[in-house]
Amino acid sequence: MSHLTSRERQLGILTACTAVFTLAGYEALRSSATILLKSAYGPDVLAPAMTTTPLVILLGLWIYGKLLSALGPRRTAVATSLGFAALIVSAYVAVELELRPATLVLYWLKEFYIVLLIEQYWSYLNSSLSPFAARRLNGPITGVAGFGSMIGGYFVSIAALPMGTAAMVLVGGLTLLPAAWLINQTYRRFGEVDASKPALGLRGAGIGANLLRSEPQLRALLAIVLATQMISSLLELNFQQLSSLAFEGRRDAETAFQGQFWSYLNGAALLSQFLLTPLLLTRFSLRQAHLLIPVVQLGAIGWALTEPSLYSVGLAFMAFKVFDYSLFRGAKELIYLPLSFDGRYRTKELIDVFGYRTGKAVSSLGVTLLQRFGVELSSLYLPVAFSFCAVWCGLVFPLTERRTVKN
């Protein structure tokens, strides 16, 4: 097939619109949940909170696997959307009642729900688009979805001060209601997923670990995800530390600042999703596209190392997220296209949900242990992140050793 069909365009648009609501709500929740946790327990709580997140995710993925087997993809997507909405609203009520542990629960929810929902959307796209269509639509789909992130970040920047940080949590929960309706309509319009396609893997229950044993590329992809999220967590911890120092005692002002930061970040990602990602995925090899990302990140972190500040660290963190939301997302999804149902709906979620948060947890565990021994960490975040970027470059070669997606 050498052209996009009307069905593929419509599927891309409707799925992207679903993600608009989900991501807009996430932006309202992202900054508020983090700042509420820091306000309740202090900024040092972020490292242990990240460390414990994979345990919550493993439990969540087990529940997701059971739901997927019992309900199928469509009803599972709807059930998880409505379930997370109820949990987030309940956490908001608990925060308003000044129950401090609710801030930790809210942080765990924030870390888990967004990746599970977004990866379910991509699982459906990977099951429905041809490789040709995926190369041309993955960038624009993330671009349209990115409007939700940009709108959500802007809303936080103007609403956090008059409405308060806790109110942003409620907004994050309520936006999942239209998202649940839209993903249900998408499945009804374009059909259920064929769960019988054998492709490259064996069918089976559970969380999809079986395919990792038989597919070297997926093991390389998991290793890359772990490395990238270690980089992300180190940059985020450094950024949050510097942000807390700059806005000490001004919680709502810090929330507004971070809302503005994420709004700018998502605007940059939007341009990359519409312009850079389609260009690189259609004009360059998968290896070249994958290799460009850590090379750019090495430069950004290198500059922050020479001139460390909230601005330079924030820019390095922003550069990472811009590529993560655009080019890396588009290139990564091409790996999953030819896989079986379990590969697209179970192994993918294992890599992109558990793998993402485990990478952050491992680095956070290291930070927590070093903090307990009284090690000064402010000078270590950037050098360690730089070294993981070098590891990332090396992992690109086994990832792209055998092409799973043809031109």
C-alpha cells in the first residue's frame, strides 16, 4: 500500500482527539500531584516515591492483564479510564480533608495511569495501521494529542494561583470522562482487535514477558527504555530541587511556573511531532532516527554541566521530553507493528509502562541510598545522566540490527 486510506486518517484523528482529553488532564495533575507531595513530606520524598512506583505498577499491570483477558481491549480501555477517574477524584477529596498519605497515592496514580491509558491507545493504532501509514501518521497523531498537553499546561499556569493546587487534581480526574467515551466510540467505529494473529509471538496470559525471551529487539528496546528513564528521573530530580530552591515557601507560584514550563515544553514537542518526526521517519533509516536522539541529549546535558542552573537543567530536561514525546515515540512504535496481539497489548505495556517507571525507580533508589549516607547529590545528577546517554547510543545498534518494519 502506497497511500493513506480515509479509514486510517479518521482512525488517527479520533484516537488523537481521545488523547487530547487524557493529556490535558494529565498536565493538570502532573505538577499538582508532585507539588502536593513535596508540600506534605518535603522535596526529598520524591526519590523514595519514585522507587516504590514499580511495585504499584506491577500490581496494576496484573489487574490490567486480568481485565484484558476477561473484557477484551475495548471494554478494558473504558473500564481503566473510568476507574482511574474515580480514584483520582477520591484522592482529591482525601487531600482536601488533609490526609497526607493521599498525596503519595495521588503521586503513584499520576505515574501509572497516564502511561497505561496512552499505551492502550497506541496498542490499538499498532493493531490497525499499516507500516506505511504508521510512518506518516505517528508524528501528526502525537502532534494533535500534544495540543491537550499544551492546553493543560497553560490552564495550570493561569488557574493554579486563583483556584489552588488541589483543584488541579479534580480537573485531571474529570477529563478522563470524555476520554472514556471517545475511546469507546473509536473501537465501535473501527472494530475490535483480532486477538488471534500469531505474528512473531506466542499467545498467553499474564503481562507479556514471554515475548521478551524470543525477540532480541524487544530486549534492546526495554534496555533503552530503562536507560532513558534513568536519564529522565535524574534530570527531573535536579530540576525539582532547583525549582524548590527558587520558589521556597510559594507553593502556588511554583505550580504556576511549572505549568508554564510544561506548556512551553509541549509547544516545542508539538512542532517536533508535526514537522521533525514525519520528516525523519520517512527520509532516514530507523537507526539514524533512533541515534539522533541521544546524540542531541548528550549536547544538552553537556551544556548544563558547564553552566548548571535552573534554566540550563530545565532546558536539558525539556530537550529530553520533547524528543521523548515526538521522535522517540514515533520510532519506537514501529517496532511493535508486526507483533502478535499479546506483543501489542501485553509486552508493549510491560515495556512502556513498567519499563518506563522502573528506570525512574532504579535511579531514584540510588539517590535515596546516597541521601541516607549523606552524599551531596546536586553535583552528581548531570554526570550520571550524561553517562546513561552514552549507554543509550550503544543500545541503538542491537535495537536496529534487524529491521522489523519495511519501507
